[in-house]
Amino acid sequence: MKQLNRYALIELVAKIRNTAGQTEEENDALLNLFMKNVPDPNAAIYNYDIACDDLWDEEVLDKALAYIPFIL
């Protein structure tokens, strides 16, 4: 699978956060694509969490890309 670039990921976040006119299946597909392109395994919540409502789409993406996994 081809990795999406930053611009495409920002557009994807915008589509996920603006669900008007989308079916649940369409939104799930967009969310799955987003999750395949970011390292944060919990990034899905940034699109729906009330605490993130004040964030711009770019900031949501930056938060998801900032995740650094660690090994115990």
C-alpha cells in the first residue's frame, strides 16, 4: 500500500471529521485508511474526542504523527 503524503492525510482528517453525507461504512473506510498511515495506534480518538474539537485538521494529524513507539 502506498503511504499517503501530508496533504492527502490532512484532507483525509477533514473528511473524517466532517461526516455530513457519508455513510457509516464510508466513514469507517476513511478512518481505516487514516490508521494505516499514522504510527499512533490510538489516533482514531483524535478525530472524535471532544478535547480535540478545538484543533485544526493539521494539528490532529501532527498529534497522530508525533507518536513514537517504545520498547520495554
